[in-house]
Amino acid sequence: MEKIYVIHENEEWTNHLTKRLNELELPYEEWNLAEGEIDLSSIPPEGVFYNRMSASSHTRGNRFAPEFTAAVLSWLERHGRKVLNGNRALQLELSKVSQYMALNLEGIKTPKTIATVGKKQLVEAAKQFEGQSFITKHNRAGKGLGVQLFHTVNSLKEYVYSDNFEEPVDGITLIQQYILAPEPVITRCEFIGGKFLYAVNVDTSGGFELCPAEACQIGDLFCPAGEEKEQKPKFQIDVHFHDPIISKYEQFLKANDIQVAGIEFIRNESGDIFTYDVNTNTNYNPEAEAVANKYGMLELAKHLGHQLSKVVG
């Protein structure tokens, strides 16, 4: 029987989706690719395959899960299976450099960024930002890993040569211009089926690590999204969001064969939009969705069900 196959490495981020699949009585099977094997001469089962592999898998001990997922996706795509967020989406999930180049190709502005390998090169590259604030981040990250704000090259140098320096898993550290927003807020636009679902405003006053998943809020040290109750919610869905950037994002997703994504941007004091992150393994904040009465995983489950019905014919 044809079914929905959910590819992932972290059940804690997937159970909200499987709950919705159960509610809709849709047949599904989970493929946890943290470990495994694949006979490349075999024939994949029929169905719809949804890739939820995460760039932050290495923080959960699953260092090579993305590489194994790429092999599985190549096998599925070779046999013409319906894959949502296939190898191109995975490539962008794992590399901000690839994200920025693909965004720029669609006329979407990204912050000035320098990619570096090596501590000496990192410090040298920072001199191009002398006199202004800048951010470091990992090329392959997730959950805001490696994001640090610096105001001087000397402060960066002290950090780089200290025990606190976080080595990026792929060796590439990015230096990026710091966009000063009039308010400490970024916006994340969610898309399902390549179409805009909603925007969520995220309060950044508590830090840069902006993972919206419920799992991040209950003890994940990399994600202080919910360390303490705040008077103002950290995540607030904007049900009235309209901006020309949405059509550009939808074209970008279409050009890169991405069906499900969360794309983050920030506005500077002049109102200009700078896009800085594409999450093809997107999560949703349950508290914000309950307030807005909009549910990303429910809509995703419906979309997967619709795709399965087309495969079944």
C-alpha cells in the first residue's frame, strides 16, 4: 500500500507531524536515517517521501545523517518517486553559502557575508568590517548555532583563540554584517506546498538562537527560546502580513524545488529587507499557533495527504 514516508533523524521534532497524520487517518511510515543501510540495486516502495533532515543533526550525535539522507534521496529520485524537499532542498539546508547564492539569483537581498576557513583567515576577514558591528555564524548550523555578535575585531580575535570558540562542523565560519533593526524583531515566513502560510514575528531581545520548536523551549541549551516566562510572547503570528517579498520567496522555492520552508528576514532602519536564513526543516511554535488558530503541521499533513492521493491516482 502506498503511504507517506517521513525522513528524519529526530523524533522529538517529528511527533507533531505524525500526530496530525494520525488525526487525518493517513498511512505513513517514519524513516529515521541517523543510521541505516540502503541497497542501491533495490526498488523503493511507492508513495510520497517527505525529507525533514536537519542541519543541526550533529548536535544530537547524528553527524552523518544528512550525508546518508542525500544518498537515500538520490536513490528515490533515480526511481522517480515523489519527494518533497529533495536533494536540492537538503543542499540548501546544509549550507548558508548555497542559500545566499540561490537567493541572490532570484533578486533577494542578503547581508554582506564573507566565508572563511581557518582562525587566522576569520580574524583577517573581519577587518573588512572595521568600525561596524558584525556577526559570526556557522555555514552549516541550525538553531542559531555559532551566532555571535561582535563590535570590534579585537573582541572577535579574543573569542576565536579562546576555549569558547565553536568549531563549525563543515569548517566554514561566516562573517556577516550586523543589520540594526529599529526593534529587536525578525520575521519568519512559513511556506507549505511552495505557497505562503503565515508570518511569525520573533523577539530577538533574548538572543539570536531562534528555533521555534517546542523541544527547544524545554531545556535545549542551544535554544533559550523559553528559559523564562516573558510578558510578551517570543513568537507572535502576524495574520495580516503582506509584502512583495512573499512573491519573490515563492519564486525562489519554485526555482529550487522546495515545497516546505521557513525563510527569515530582518528590516534595517530604512525598512529594507535582508534575508539571512532558509530552513527547509521547518518547525512551528505551538503557543503562537494556538493564539492565531493557524497550525502548520496540520496544513502540512493535509498537503502530504493530497500529494499521496495523486500518487495513488
